[in-house]
Amino acid sequence: MSEGTRLENANPVIFQRSGDRVQTASEEDEDVHDPIDDREIFDLIRSINDPEHPLSLEELNVVEQVRVKVNDAESTVGIEFTPTIPHCSMATLIGLSIKVKLLRSLPDRFKIDVCITPGTHASEEAVNKQLADKERVAAALENASLLEVVNQCLSTRSI
Amino acid sequence: MNPVALPLNYNLVQLLELRACVFLHCCSSSLHFTKLICLFVCLFCSGVKDGKFTVLQLVEALGSSLTSSQPHTRARGVLLLSEVLQECYRDLTEREVEVLIAFYENRLKDHYVVTPPVLKGLKELTKCTNLPPGSAVSMLRSVFQDIHVQVRLSYCCTFKGLGADFVFGFVQSMDGERDPRNLLLAFQIAKNLIHRGYELGKFTEELFEVTSCYFPIDFSPPPNDPHGITREELVQALRAVLTGTPNFAEFLLPLLIEKLDSDVQSAKLDSLQTLAACVSQYEHKHVAEFLQGLWTAVRREVFQTSSERIESAGLAALTALTSCLSRSVLSSDSEDSLSTFLDFILTDCKHHLCEPDLKLVWPSAKLLQAACSASTSASHIITAAVMPSLLEQYNNRAQVIETADVHMFNWFNIGLFKYGFSVDEVVLTCRSLQRIAEQVQDTEEAGRCFHNIIIPHLLSLALQAALQGEKGSVKGLTSFILRHQNSFNLNLLSITYELTDFHPLSPEATTASRAVSLFLDGDVSFLPDNSFPSHMQLLKQEGDSWSLSRLVCLLMGSVCSLPRSVEVPQIDKLLSALEEMSCTCSHPLSYTSAAKCFAGLVNKKPQGDSLDSCACPQVSKALLLRYHPLFTTLTDKLFSLLDDAGLGPMAAADGFSLLMSDSTDVLNRACHADVRIMYRQRFFSENKAKLVQGFNAAPQEKKPNYLKALSNIVNKLPKQVQVTELPALLSLLLEALSGPDQDIHLTTLSCLEPVLVNPPQVLIQQLEALVNRLLALLCSPAMSVRIASLSCISALSYFPVLPFRARVLRALAKPLDDKKRLVRREAVQARAQWFLLGSPGGR
């Protein structure tokens, strides 16, 4: 959490939100199985709020669809997220929000892997290690204030 | 015949002279002249034929009468001579002919009473086979120069036998003529030349030159003109010449194109009218090379005209030209001139139609329409090219369609209707008409246009299609027409100009009465195409054929949307026919439509009349809407049907749905139906006790019927009513949720959802039951039920539901892996909401 009101990245570049996913006829067909694809995962995480700015992760280009890799058959999902500046201290928090969102939204069978886009952060190894550690994540969520922040990030804003 | 050589008993010549004197005396008195002249003619003819004397001698003998000072005497003399010639022309020598011609030509200069006999004589002379060369020309010349106009005409058609020589002579003699009287005659002669099949040969171009130099006529009659020749006469006469033969085409068309460029209005008008007249005789090969030039000229005239006369002349010319091209028989080698020409037109005109703000829309449309009305093939080509963009344009335009646009659109349609149709075209047309009907400005003119032109055409189309009776394409066409025509009829009837003092002859009343007489009495008189059998029975089903009875849809469209103040003619007869049809006919569309039509009429019928009828839902609805007292009996009947094993589930429950839902076709406000306010609430509040009682009393297997009826009813109630009424029915609804019927689940869930926004207290008390039910529904095989259930669960998270949190979160894990993405999406949302419950930073 930054002290005072001084933001780290005061003037971020804003990216455009992509439109809603177009519904196809097969999605309405009862008998067709829709596999979980990259776009679906991306839709889950793109509206997560940034802790500092009143913007979503998509709008800050922290998450991009190309950096989402899901394999439904093997039940794996991998996300790479890009902090806005290399020394962003929010990186861990952002990573945690993404992880929590996926934990709450995906079936248990999935193995979720969230890490920083290589070469975009000074301490990416450390952050990745934390996010990969299940026990550390569970412990973090026991922390009420941390949970509060995460929940705030995950609350959907009305657009 | 040398008289000298003949033996003579007496001096024949003297005898001749004697006879001539007698003749002279007879000439002086007009008594018995005609009888005497016959006698003399016989005398002299036999004399010439027998060789007793020659004609020249006769002429000499007649000298006294021929040179008399009295014109009448001279006339008779010449007449006698001419009559003799009539009998004896075959016996003349060339020398004699030469002399006689000279004599006669000379006599042409004489007094006018002498002229007819002279001309008669000349006529006989022309029959001689041994005319000296140049005599025809000199004859003509003198004829032209010396004789009064009217007299000439009747004698000149005899010169046909002379062929090309005559033409040449004629051309020469006419050259440089200025006198209008002569010109008129000259044109008439020329026309005869052409029309009576003279061999023009190598003089075609000369003949054309000598006549066309007068085109366009520029003539102002002098004041006090005794002959009374008008410019119009000359114009018409010249036109008849120029347009008389296709051989002139190669000369005439360039001339016309050139003259169209002139600044003089009368010249333009003349050129256009001449163009229209000439192409009616031509074939495509005559006009093919000039198409581009002609089109450019005509287009210029219509686009830039300031005169209505010129514009309409231009359009007429275009139509004529297109007809000409359409008429042509195409060989495999020849180019398709018609499509080439239409390409020119379409290229230049089509894009203007889509720019409604420029002033070229109208001229373009008129040009296209003119070409369209020329023939079937032209109209097909043009309509196919123009319709799609027109329709697209109408769809995209935000503003109301003007009446003028209706007319424009109508033109194309009329072309279609007149010249036959294909299924796709008619389908397209009907759709577009419907859209226009929805959007058109509410004017009298538009209404008239629709009622007097479009509807009869559509009705006759539908009838034709039905009469052809083939399945397959006709079926498709008919059902399409019926389905959409229905709604379009209703739309336009409701749109039509509403008069405060309703006039019995207003357009919609007329259509209604026409429709009634068509259906009840088979009266087809108002339909444009008169090839229908009279006295068709449209309201009766004949055996297995229901192609005609389907048309009752159209009746519905015509009569059911009238304002209540309009009296439908023959209504009682109509009602009983419809009732019978709806009860006896076996074709679903027919009997449903008949019932709807019946219902529509019954709804508006004034109070007090007997309305005994069959208890079909449509009729019940009709009565419900206006709250007729008879309705309660019908409702009881419907309720009792709920208990029936066979009809219960389907008909009764669906019947209730029908009762409550908005009717799209007949029984709605747009059709001026009698709809009392809050009829649904009234119905519900009056009958809910009965419903609940019936449910409680019913055996287990019948309960679903009641539930279905209930959910159908509640579903259609306005939201506020649902909310207030729900507590009373909650147990029933919960029961509905646990039953096996998926449809009921869906309807019940959709009722529940709005209530959950602001839940009444009674709902809070039943939360656990509700949650249980909802979670159970998550396993429903129907995707929509799962989704609805999830959204209800999502809504429930705003309640005091914390005790259920753990259970719900666990239960919601399963739908996260649902095979349908839409379900997963809903589950994610619901689960996210529940996670936030009671959590820091959440709720």
C-alpha cells in the first residue's frame, strides 16, 4: 500500500476495452459442449479493478488475451500479467487478485498458474514464487485487511 | 387505225361532226345530260374501237364544245373525252398519248370546273402502258402547280404503277416547295408512297432528304388564312411520312438526336413525339447503333426540363423505345440490345434514387418507371436491379416515409403486378409494402393509394396463387402472402386516416365491404384481373383442398381492424359462416383464422345481441377484453377443462396463456378492439380463488394443469401486480418449482425474479425452501432453467441468507464446470456474489 496519496504511476496509458463477446448459435444449443477457451478466462479477469486507479486491468493493459493460455482437456490455465511499471509495488496484490478470482470462478480440477510477464518487473521471480505457493496464498486470504483489498478489486463496478 | 384506208359509205368524219354538234346542243341544256352522255360515249367508243375514227379525230370534232366560252360546256366536252378514254385507253398509240397528255396538261390551267374531268382523263392516260418517258414527271409537275389542293389528292394514288420513276419525279417536283397547301398534299402523297409499298429503291435517301428538310415544322398561319391549314396538320402529316418506314431509321434517328439539342421548345417536343411514333415500327437492329445517343438526349430532356409537356413526351418516348427493344426477336448472334439499353438507364438513374435530397430523385424515378412499364422483361430487369437498394434505403431512413415515396414505390410494384411475378419478387414486394405501411405518413392520398390500388392487386394475387392450387412453391407464396399481408393490412388499416365524422365511403370501409362481398358472395368485380370464376365459395372447405379456405386470413385482415363505429356489412351472415368454418374445417390455419376473425368481430359487436358461440379461446378472449357478461360462463367452461384428462394439459393451459397475452393480430388496440382497462388484473383477482381451490382439490396428476394455468396467468400480469399477488400464491409457486415440468419451472422462475428485487416478508420466511428448490434446479436438463435459477440465486445474495452461504458456495461449484458457456457465466457471477457476502470489502 503506498503512503499518502502519491501514486506510483500517476499518468498511466489507457487501453481500450474490448467489446463483449459475441454469442453464437452453438452456444445456445443444448447439446453442444462449449469448451473453456482463452477468451472466457480473459473475460473473467479483465474487469478486475486496479488497486490504485479507477480502471480495470484490461484498460491498463496489465492483462491481455494473448497472455492467457488455457487447456480445458488437461485442466490447466496459465496467465502472464504485466505490471505497468517495473518497480510496481502492487504487483503481488494484482497477481493475488487474479489468482483469487480464478480460484473462485473455475472448477476445482484446474491447476492455475499466475506469473509476471518475463522481463517486466524487477522482482518477478520473487513474486512468482509467492503466487505459486498455495499455502502462502491461503494464509494471505486469512488476513482480513488483505482480503478486503482483494475483494474490493474483485467487486464489479457498474459501467 | 388509218381512217383513210377504211372503206367508207359516208363521210364518217362528217358524221362525227354531226354527232358532236348534237352533243353540243345537249351540253347547252342540262336536261337529261347524263343519259345522253352515256349514249354518246357508247357511240364514240364503239367508233374508236372499230377503227372508224381515232380519238384525235374525236378531239377535233369536239373542238366546238371544247373551246366554248362556257366553262360548263368545256367541262362536259372534256368529260366526254375522258369517258371515252376510259374505255379506249388500251388502243392508243404513243403519239396519240403524247398529244392527249399535252392537251390535258394544258387544260389543267383552265377553269376549276373543268379540272375534275381533266384529272379523270389524266388518270385514264396513266393506265396506258406506252407512256412516253418523262410524261409522268411533267404530269405531276403540272398537277402540283396548277391544281387546287383538295382535288389533287384523290387522283394521285393512281400513280403507283410507275414505281421508282414516280418517286424520282415526285422528289424532284417537291423540291423547294413552300406553299403549305402543296406541302400538305406532298406529305400525304409521300405517306401513301411509303405505306402502299412503293419500291423506293435507291431514292430512299432522296425522299427522306426532301421531306425531312421541313422538320421540325416552323409555321405560323397568316391571319385570315382562307385555307385554314394549321401547324398541327403539317406536323402530323410530316410525322406520318418520316415514321412510315424502317428504311428511314438510319437517317431519321440522327436527325432527331440533333434536333433534340435545339433550344426551341416546339422543336424538342416535336422530336420526342416523332421518336415515340417511329420506334413503334422499328426493330432493334434499326435502333441499336443509336441507343447511346438517344438515351443521352432523352435523359437530358427529362433531367433538365422546365416543361411538363416535354418531360412527359420524353418519358413516352423512352417507354416506346424500350417496348421496341423488348419486342425484338433475338438471334444467337445479335447483342442483347434491351439489356444494353437498360444498363445505360440504370447506370445513370439508379444512384440518384439513393440520394433523397437531390432534386434528381424524381426524374430518375420517372425514367425508370417509364422504362419499366414498357414490357415484362424490362420491368423484371429494372425491378431486380432497383428494388434491393430501394428497400435498403427505406430501412435505413430514420424519418417517416413521405406519401410521394409511396407512389414511387408503388410504380414499380404495379409494373410487377401487371407483368407477372416470381415468388421471390412478390415476397420482397410484400415485405417492403409492409414496411412502408408501417412508416408512411398518415395522409388521405397514401390511404387511397393503398386501398384502391395495392390491396385489390394483392388480393387478386393471393387468389390467383390459391386457385392454381399447386403445392410447393404456391404454398410457400400463399402462406407468405397471408402471414405478412395480414399484418400489413392491419398496420395500414390502423394507420389510415381517421376521420372524426366517419364517412361510409372512406377507403377502409370500401375495402372492408369489398372483402366481405368477395368472401361471402364470391364477388370479384373489384379485382383488377378479371379471370376469376365468379361465385367462389371462399368460406367453405371443399373436400381436402384448403387452398382457398386459407384465404380467410385475408378476410381477417380486411374487416377486423375497423374502428368500432364502422358497420361491417352483412355481419350476421358473416358471423355464422365464420363460426361454421371454425368448427368444421379441418385445416389448422383456416379454422384458427376463422375463429380469430369471428372473435374480432364479436368483440366489437354492440351490446345486447345474442352471442352464443363455441367456446374457443379466441372467442373467450374477445369477450374477456370487453368484459361481456357471457364471459364468466365461458371461463367456467375453460376451468372445467383443466380437469379433463385429454385436453387439460394442452388446450386449457395454453388457452389461459392466450387469454392473458397480448394479441398481435386481431384483438388489440391497434385494430380498435374493445379492450377494457386492467382486464388481466380483473381476471386474475376474480379467478385466483377458484384457481387455488381447484389446485388443492385436484388429484395429484391433475395438479400440473393448474400449475401451468397459474404460471401462464401470472406471467402475463404486470410486474407490480405480480409482486403484490405473489405472497398469496407462494406455496403454489414453490410447488411448481418442484414439479417435473420444465416449462413450468421456467415460467415460475421468470415470475420470481423481479419479486426478488424487493421481496415481501412472506418470501423471507420461506427462504430456506426457496433456496433448496433453486439449488435443486441447478441440475435441470434445460439450459434456460439452469440459467434462470442461477440468476435467482444471484439475486438472493442480497437477502439475509448468510446461514446458507457455505452450502450455496459448494453447490455453485458444479455449474462452474457446466458444459454450456452461458451457464458457466451465470454461475461465475452468482458465486462471486456469494463470496462477497459477509466478507470484508464485500457486503
